[in-house]
Amino acid sequence: MSSPTPTGESTTPRISRSPVLLDDHFAATADFAQSIRLAQDGRIVITRWSGQVHVVDPAAPSGREVRTAKPPRPADGFYYTAVLEEDQLCATLCSGVTVVCTAAP
């Protein structure tokens, strides 16, 4: 969390309200942005089921920089949450998931 300065301004970079394009070929019918986490250094980590992990740096000189990493992908399973710690990116992988469905209330 950011802490207020004596002038009342935040100590973390401001995030623009304008959209940030992560992937112009996002397969919306087969993929999902599962997790959005704030790293200690202020970067934003977005994990997709497919294993695509987007790291948005709002403090980059360009104003917003998006980098994409893709951890190894096994034959089955979904990625859930990626965590960025300095130069390491670690993600949880759930393999062998069973989905149970019922009628919505």
C-alpha cells in the first residue's frame, strides 16, 4: 500500500485510467485473466490461465510498459497466480482440475 506524503500525494506511481492493451490476440473464449497482483516494487502482475503472465510497469519512462512471460506449459492444467520477486517470476499451476457445474440460482 502507498503511504501519504506530507502533501497528501501517494508515494507509489499513479496508474492511468486509460486501458492498457496486454495482448491484441487474447483468446477470450479459451483464456481468462485469473489473477492481478501488485509486486513490492509497484509493478502489476496479471496471470492468465494459459500461462501468459503480463508485467505492467507504471513507473517506466514511457508511462506504462508491458512485458509478457510464459512459464513452461504442460499438456494440461491452468495457471492461477504468478508472483514477482526481484528477478524471479513464480506461478502456481493446477493440473488435473475437475470442474463441477450446476444450475445457477
